[in-house]
Amino acid sequence: MKNKIKKNLLIIMFTMFTSTSFGEYDKIAYEFSFEGIDGNPIKLKQFENKVIVVINVASKCGFTKQYEDMQDVWVKYQKKGIVMLGAPSNDFNQESGTRKEIKTFCESKFGITFPMTDKISVKGDNAHPFYKWAKENYGKKAIPKWNFHKIIIGRDGKITDTFSSITKPTSKKFINAIEKALK
């Protein structure tokens, strides 16, 4: 009996300290908006009941080729309810361009057609409110450690998963996560 109680206590403690979802979600993702790369607002409310993938991007990064994978996922899954959202950031000193330069680069080099935000901060005190919310509700895994960090928002407006820069948007692991979120 004592061993069973100890085992259950250990399981409870392990679950408490390894849980990735910390927040009670006083807000959901649909309550946030960004300024678009074209100057128009991007209100996440317009994507309600869709799965939103937010990726911080940069033009001069070793992972910049992931733009191509992002576009492929966008084209393949857009009609199924996926919204790909690129969020340029210079937090890692690899996106120094203006919004016009970033937009031109993305469209001409990778044929990007998914929505893009204006350049924002994704970490620290100056982080965009969306990223502060993500950290508060999902923990450290929601904070980009580098460019091309991925946050998946489920149809309920809550974070379902995050992926580091090394996970390509076309990887089996990532595709499985978005397909699961689409169900």
C-alpha cells in the first residue's frame, strides 16, 4: 500500500513539474492581432476555429530555406483549416531589412503567399503580447531560442505544441502535430 501511494505521489509530482501547459488561458490566441507586413492589421479573430501556425522568421538565417517548407504546408493544408503566419524578427540579428525588403525577399525568393506580420520582437520584455501570452500559458517551450521556432494554435485558440528551429515544417513529426490539431 505504501509503495502504491509513493508511486502515485511520484507520478503526480512528475506530471506537475514536466507539464508544458501552465496557463489557465484567461485569453486565447484569437484575442491578439499583429500589424501586417503590408501595414494592414492581422487579427487572429479572423482565423477563429482554424489551426494557426506562428513561426518567427528571418531572411539571413541558416534556417531561411524553411520558408519553402512553410509555403508547401500552407498550400497543402490551407483548405483544411491551417493558417501559416510568418513573424519576422531581428531578435537574433538576422532580419535587418525593412518591411518592404522582407516582403520582396519572401515573395521573390520563395513565392510566399501566406500572411506575414511586420517585424516584431519575440522574446524578452519587448516581446509582442502574443509571445508573452504564449510563454505565460505554455512555458519556456513557447519562447523562441532562435529563428523559425514554431507555435501551433489549436481550433480552441490554445497552444497545442511548439517546435524548435531544427524541426522542418514538412517533417513527419510536425505534419503529425498539425494533422492532430485539425481533427
